[in-house]
Amino acid sequence: MELTGLFINGEFVAAEGSATYPSINPADGQPWCDFAAASAKDVDRAVAAAKASFESGVWRNTSAQERAAVLRRAADLFSEYHGQIAMAEIQDSGATLRKANGADLIAANLSFQEYANLIEQTPLEQRAEEFFPIASENIIRREPVGVVAAIVPFNFPLAAASWKVAPALAAGCSLVLKPSPYTPATALWIAKVMKEAGLPDGVLNVITGPGPDIGAHLVEHPDVDKVAFTGSTQVGRIVGASAGRQIKRCMLELGGKSANIILDDADLDVAIPVALFATFFHSGQVCESGTRILVPRSMHDEFVQRLVAEAQRVKLGHPMEMETTMGPLVSAEQLANSKRYVALAIEEGATVACGGAEPEDLKALGGYYFPPTILTGVTNDMRIAQEEVFGPVVVVIPYQDEEDALRIANDSPFGLAAALWTQDEARALNLARRLEAGTVWINDYHMISPKYPFGGFKASGVGRELGLAGLDAYFELKHIHVARTSTLEEKHYLPLTLSDLDL
Ligand code: NAD
């Protein structure tokens, strides 16, 4: 790949001392490309470029229409470079052809289009005549928050970055984007696309590198005004604490252990295949995966039998093969993690209904393959039901009645998503209102759109991305009060009672 440098102040440049590191292709475990390995000094250079561009007003002072035009050109360029970007994502992250071409590029394209539309529709300055507390004109302004550190994980490198870059740019912010060390390639493509779309130099900067240190340095940097982080709850706690010390604005999109609730009137012909998609899409490396399937006790055995039979149809294999429906995990560490959790579940008393061990026939490929794994005999208090695996491992938990299902679903430190399967929409809506989750799907799964807010209750995060909430996350709100009173008597600074106010 030609894009391998850091992107600072509008140029692809080498890291300090020309340091590089290899990105490993998860399909075969081999290095596929060397990328720049940023140092703390490189982070400082990137933040300085972002700050200078913000202070110059070169982007933040453009009109909403001008910013929307750049975002729309970027959306078109993602389509134009579709093939090259998809190839980079496949080699870097192990995404299948279907995921890279479909979900990833569509998410990027739609985010840039949606935030182009939203910035044109959102009032940046609203005025109102008010007589409380005194006659005055009041202006509410949306102002860009400043320099944003956007930190993203390895599972949806292009989409997760687009969900931050598009709204932050729409709002007029400048950014430093830091992709996961495992998956730097498509962040650099975003830089190339934005430059070609006409974004001024310095407004978007990208730093790549292998260690957690550059992320920590970026979060700590005093010239960063806002941190937009997507990643694990474990790292999210560190990032949130660091941002909190400086009272930095901070958005955290973290892990999950989402409940997929099958009610007794569910259409199992649809619910079962979708339950597999819910949990094995991108080898289970999806934050809102439906990794706890809750089934009525009376239906449990038949359900598991059908689920296992359906799971045999998942085609695990090389991501570049058209018939592959599930590819490798991103790294040797993630593979080891899935194996460790299956061993732990067995120790806790779970039974492996299918999968659970590395497939012998794929070992020759040298990649990080783990099969669809279904665990039964699981109770919700086990670690396998409480902790995020981030691999293709799902547990099936029986429940007694609707209240029991709701109790189990909500008995989790996380609250990212949930799903309900039933033919009774009123019943589903009642339950949906009582689920502690940022997104609830009824008879569906993984339906995320830039039009609707996405984020977590509880340990799944703080704040929301996407939709108008995802744009407002990059604004400071300012209230300007203009007095329409001229004498001291008119001002009523300290009225004794409400009736003293001449409303
Ligand atoms: P991670 O937390 O290990 O890393 C995320 C990012 O943070 C990476 O870019 C990493 O380099 C960086 N980082 C690591 N240590 C840091 C530090 N001390 N300071 C600043 N940055 C640091 O996550 P991951 O393993 O890349 O991704 C998987 C996790 O992401 C899962 O837990 C998953 O649920 C979560 N995720 C959440 C969402 C969501 O929207 N809620 C979406 C996708 C993934």
C-alpha cells in the first residue's frame, strides 16, 4: 500500500527517526505492510498542526454549506476508491470481502453524507426574544469544541473513524485520528480522501503506531479539547480518568454483552439465522453482538438443536474467498482470548454445543481462525455471561418467564444493545422500554444507521455517536444574553417573589 506515513499538516510524512512497524494480515499471520510508528514527539506535531488550523479559522469559520460540500465530495471519493479501500481493510483487519465492501464502505459513505445533510439543517445560531428573567434577546450558539482526539479500535477501523471524523468536521473541529495499531490502513485512506475533497491542511491529522503510549500521550495532551474514544471498557476507564483530570470533554463508546431475547411466540425460522448473524458477524468482534441468547426454558433444547444445525452452515475461511461468511480474528491475542474464555466457561460448568477449538483444516493458512462456538449450561452469573469475549462465542441461557428474561438481560455491567423476537409488537415495545440498553432491535439485529443515536448505558459508555446527538457531541453550546432593559429599575435583579417580576 502506498499510504504508510503519518498524515500531519496535509502531508504524508515519516515518523521521528523513520520508525516503522509491520501490520500483520490476520488471514495468514504474515506482515503485509510497514506503517510509520509515531513517537510522542510525532503526536505533539500532529496536535500542533490541528491546533494551528483550528485557531486560524481556516475550517471552523467556513459556512455550513462549504463544510457540507467537502463532506459530500469525500462520500463520493469513498465510492470512487471503493476497491482499494476494501482491500486495505481486508488485509489489515481480516474483514471478509462482504464486510469490507458492504458494511465498512457503506458506513463511511453514509456517515459523510448524513453529516453533510445535518450540518446544513442544524441551526448554528438561534435567537429568541424573552422576558425572563428580564426583557432580553437570547442567542444560543453551537460552536466547535476545538481539537478532537479520535481514538478507534481494530474491529471497524473505517466505520468507527468515519463516525467521529464526519461529525467533528461538520461541526468545524480539527482532529488527530489514532487508529488501532492492528489496523492503521484505512485511517490513512480517510486522510487521502479528505485532502482530495478539499479539506484545508492541518484540520485532519493521523498518527499510527504500535503501542498504547501514543494514545495515552494524545489523551493527556493539554491542547486536545475533546476525546472521542471507541474501544474496550478497560481502556475506556483509563481514558475517561485521564480526560477527567483535565475536565476535557470525553465520549466513550465501550464494550458490551448484549442480550438477544427469544420470546415464546418468536418466528424461529428467522430468529435462529439472525441470532447467528447477531453473534458471529465479523467473527464476533462487534461491540453490540448478541452474545447472550435468552430462550424460554420450555423451548431451550429444540432451540439449541436448531441453532447448532444452523451454525454448521457458517463458512469459516480465508476472507478473500467469496463463499466465506466468517473470517479470522484480528490477532493471535484475540484468538488466545477466545480459547481462554471457552476453557474458563468449561471450568465454570458450561457445555460446548459446537465449536470451541481451532479448526485443524485451517491451520495450514497460518491465520487466526476460531469457529462459531455455542455454549450451553450457562447461568448469567458466570464470567462467560458477564464478560465480553470479543470472539465468535455465544451463550444460551434459559429463562422462566418474561420478567425473568428482563431481569437476566439487565443483570449485566454493560448496556450497549438488546434484541427481542416476538410476533406481538406491543409486547415487544413494553419490554424494549424496560431494557437497560442504548439500542433495542425488535425482530432484527445489527441495524445501526448514522441517522439514529448509538451508545451505551452503564459500562458500555458515556455519550452518544451518530444522529444529531453525534453532531452535538462536537459542539460547545453558548448562551448570549442581550439586555433589552436600560434602567436599573427595569432589571429586577433580586425580586422578592414571582409577582414582583413584571412578566
Ligand atoms: P482497545 O481498548 O484495546 O483499544 C482501542 C484504542 O485505544 C486503540 O486505538 C488503542 O491503541 C488505544 N489505546 C490503548 N490504550 C490506550 C491508552 N492508555 N490511552 C489511549 N488510547 C489507548 O480496544 P480494541 O481491542 O481495539 O477494540 C475492541 C473493543 O472495542 C471491544 O471492547 C469492543 O466492544 C469495543 N468497541 C466498542 C464500540 C462501541 O461503539 N461501543 C465499537 C467498536 C468496538
